[in-house]
Amino acid sequence: MTQDANALGKVAVLMGGSSAERKISLMSGTGVLAALLSQGVDAQAFDPAERELFELKRDGFARCFIALHGRHGEDGSVQGALELLGLPYTGSGVLASAIAMDKVMTKRVWIAEGLPTPRYVRLAPESRTRERVRAVPDDIGLPLIVKPPREGSSIGITKVAGYSDMQAAVDLAAQYDPDVLCEEFIDGIEVTCPVLGAGAGALALPVVRIDAPEGAYDYENKYFTDVVKYQCPSGLPAAEEREIQRIVVQAYRTLGCRGWGRADLMIRASDRKPFLLEMNTSPGMTTHSLVPMSAKAAGISYEALCVRILQGAALDAAPAKA
């Protein structure tokens, strides 16, 4: 074991969990664990769905790499538990994780800061009458996107083309979340941009362009097929890429994110204006994942990326390390 790896102590790679994204989390965590072990880190898998979190302290873990996705892993819940245990962890703290997990709250913060994001309507359970649901396109136009605001990996998402499709789309999203987010559809190019670090030291990595067949960037195509094509370098004009990176770093800092994250955006075809869709505070680390792809384009290997993220593990109560 190298001196640097030894200094990291015993590391728990949190993976699996109880969210709808459990399967993807296990894929991410398996990759992270192998990468850390290859670099001499004393790392072990830890599934919070199968073990109690207090065992982390009892078993002598010094820090945690969070490879959990979705609820109870990316929403501030496990971050809060680790704060109480005094165990430094990767990624954003309690508040930033909770806000970023909720796409409606994220939009409210970004709009308040003057950042571009698609127009939206939030449908709370008490406001989802058939008349209100059918009237949503009057507010934000057609087509539009309907999705659960606190899920990821394109779970429960529908692109709605007409008034008659609204109810089924809302019913599907409501299976995953009490609230439903209806969002203006931006016709254009889908891109994503990772960020590493914290505060003034936050740095955007290269932009990844996503070319999905007829826009079908869904759960299956994200993780289990090769029909989606990714371009990194993105092929965007240099000035456009720099502007996207600038907006993404601002969006990341505005939410109070640290450690690492990845913003998803659309570039509107009509005027090339970028729109922020969401911020992922515990992005995927599978073989199909986009942060490792972007890092590789910046000259950072998967293994080096995992170690770098781990080295940034921190607590909210202590100064975040850039």
C-alpha cells in the first residue's frame, strides 16, 4: 500500500441501498471498489440495505465513498447519518444533497440566482385534479416532460405530445413521488458536464454530448444498451463549451455542492441557449457513466478519479477540501 493510500485509512464503499436505483448503485460501487483496491486503498463494500450504518463506526472505517444513487443515498439522509457518526464522506453535504435531489427545489434556487432552467409546473397531490392536469400544457406548452422530482436515471419520465397523454404521464410519475414535475420541453442537444472540487476550487470537466436515438435516453438505454452515442470531446464550438462549463460551475456553487457532481443540460436548437435540467450529487460510475468518460478526456483515469474523489471526503462541520 502506498503512503497516500495508507493515509486514507479503512474505506467503506456505500453501494446498493433501498432506492429505485439500487441496481445501478451496485454497478457503480463495484467499479469504484475495484478501482480503489487497485490503488492500494483498504476498501470494502458496504450495503446500507443489508447492514446498519452504526456498524461503520464499530468496524473502524475512517471514511466513506458514497456510490449510492437516489433516495436515502443522494438526498442528504445518509449524509446526515455520517455527520452524526463523524465519518467524512464523498460528495455534497446534507443541505446541498437534499436540495439537488429535489428538482423543484433546485429550480427555485437556480431561478432565484438568474440561472437558465426550463419553465415548470409542480403538481402536488391535492392539486392533481383531472381538470388541472389537463390544463398544464396551457401553462408551459407542448410537448412537455412529466417526471417525479426526486428520482433519477430517467425513472418515471414521459414526454407528452398532447393533452390526452397528460393523465397517464402524471399517474406514472406519481407512482414514484407524491409530487409531479411538469417541465417545458427544450428541443435541441442534450449535454452533461461534471464538476470536481469545492468553492473557488470547483473545476468543470469536458462537456459530453449525448446522442440518443430519437431522444430515447431512458433507463434501459442509459445503462444496458449501446444505442446511445456519447461524444467527448463534445464537438461544440469552444466558446459554447466554455459558457456551459461556466454556468455549470455557477449552478454547482449556488447549490452549495462539493466534492463532485454532474449537471445535465439541454442546448436549445433555435438559439443555442443552454438550460440546466438537474444536478447529480452522486453520479453514476458504471461502464456507461459519463463522469469517468469526461475525466478520461481530461487525462484522468477511472482509478485516479476514484482516489481523487475519495481524498476530498469531508464533513459539513469541517472545512470542505477542494
